[in-house]
Amino acid sequence: MVPLRRLYDRIFPAIPAIIADEVDVLRFQRLQAQVPLLYMTMVTVVAAAMLAADPQSPFILRVGIPVIVIAIAQVRLMWWLRNRRTNVAADVALRISRLATAISAPVVAICTCWSVGSWLYAPPDTRAYYILLMAMGALSTTFALSSIRFTALLNMSLGIIPTAIVLWAFGGPMDQIVAIVAVICASFLARVVLQQHEQMVSMLLMKHQLRIEADSDPLTSLANRRALHRVMVEADARPLALALIDLDGFKAVNDNFGHAFGDKLLVAVAERMRAAAGDALLARLGGDEFALLASGDADAMRRRVDHVLIELARPFDIDGRTLAIGASAGVAHCTDQGCDAMRLLDHADKQLYAAKAARPLAKSGGTKPMGNRVSPVATKITAR
């Protein structure tokens, strides 16, 4: 079993967890575009084949199986047409994809039995038509289900391999040649299906990475202003609280020790804030300004901010220097859907400036080097 499992993992490598939901949704979207056309084609072709069947063939081959296939195809076609949707949850998309596998495989197996049985009973001058129909049906099904690699390859195998075996075992030289060509064509198509899956995964991984880069601050890897604004707009939970946190005297750090040193300090600040912020969204808005966003009232946010600012008050060790900084914060909140993102940001910004205005030491921004130490810029932590 272990070698078989390794072979399966080699042919069907696992989808990265970070894009698994997106893969399921994209699969559904492609199925929704292709499967109805497949069922319409199946109804038309099978009905035509039933009408043109040899009267001497058994009833089950001439009428029974075609009627069953047509009925299944019509029911599934109506389902797809009635359940067309532009947006679908990942778990629903996954369930529909699994259902497509559970239904399509038995249908293809039934069609294979029908085409092989019809070929065996058909006169020599019409035999080739049944094999042609089966080959076209198997390839069309593979194309329609190509977004689900396992399902596509399973259906193609159920259609091509049994047909090729029967042609090779019971057919003449030309039938055997057709069997070989069918297997070769199926192999090429299998490779195309696997390559298409690889490209789909690569595309989604690239989109995921681009989203991360677009929504992340390049220095601290925190969320950026764009990401914060989007989350605020999309947030369903109310009340919603926002805190803006600004370092006091950070300009003096840059002036005295250089921007490279200042960047290292910002990274250390971000790491400490991330550890203290809990489940709140932490973002860097630019420079030395940060934001916390969480559901809850203003009092809960103030308690969270107090914890963050206390952690920031502890000295930082940067390149052999011990640096103590202060910080100010402004808190705002909204309790209903009518409070938009810009109003919340503006209110928190006003609270932040009010807090900084009450801090004369913070406004001066002065620092005094003391060997490898820097005196605290602000010793009092204010949150309003």
C-alpha cells in the first residue's frame, strides 16, 4: 500500500492549504461553465445513437442503457441550470465537486458497457461508430471535468482503457491500431490535465502572494493601511473599536542614530505589539504610526491598548544600545453599521492628537545619548 500511496502522491500532489478553498471555488466555477454543455451534448448524441442502433441488438443495449443515461443527463442538466450562482462558499464548492465525481464515474462506466456491447453486436460496417462515440464522449467528459484532475483522469480511464482492451482482444488489425492510438491520445490528454492543474495552483499561489504583498507593510510584515481599511469596510461585527498608536520622539531616534537603526526599532516595536495585541488586527499605517482594530467597545480596546503600551515602555536593545521610548494612543469606536471606516479613522486620529497634545515631553521629541544608553523620550503612557 505504501508504494501505491507514494505513486498517488506523485501523480496528485497535495494542494497547498493556503489556497485550498480558492481551488475548490475555481473548480466549481469551471464546472458550472462546462458541465451543462457536456450534458446537453450527451443527451443529443445518446439519443441519436439509440435511434440508429441495430434492431437485432439486445433491448438493454438498444433502449435500456441509452434511456438511463439520457434520464441522468437531463436531471443533472436541470440541476446545474437551476443552481447557477456567481458566489459559492468553499465547502459547498467542494461538496459539489465530490458529487460530480460520484455521478460522472458511474455514468461513464455505463456508457462504456453500452459502447463495448453495441460494438460486439453491431455489423462490421457500423462497429467503428460506437467506438468513435465512446472515444469522443470520454475525451469530452475529460475536458469538461479537467479542473478536477482525479475525476477527469478517472473518467477517461473508465472510457478508454476497457474499450481499448476489447478492441485489442476481439478486433482485427485496424481495431488494434485504433486501441493503441486511443491509449496514446488519452496519455497526452492526461498530461494536459495535470499540467493545467499545476498552472492553476501556481496562478492561485501567485495571486495569494500578491495579495499578501499588497496588504502588508514591507518593513514589519504587519497589515498596511489598505488592508486595515478593507477589513473595516467588510467587518460585520459591531461594536467595532479602533486605536491609533504613535511612538513619541521617533524622529529623534532617526536623527541621532540613522534610518537603518530606526527601521530596526520599528521591527522590534512591531514584534512586541504583535505579541501583546491578542486577536486584534495590528497594522502599520506609515512612519511610526500603528493601528489596532477589534470588535468590542471602547473600554475593552483601552484595556488592550494599555497592555500594548506597557509592553512598549520596556527598553529595547538595538545594536548594543538600550533605548526606551514612549507612545500615545487614541481610541474610537462605533456601535452600528452607519459608522464608516473614514469616520472611525478620523475620530481615532483626533483622540490621538489630543493625547499627544497633553504630553509636553512627547512633543519635544528630545533624546539624550548616555554612552550605549538613550534616556527615555517619554515616561508617561497616555491612552484616550
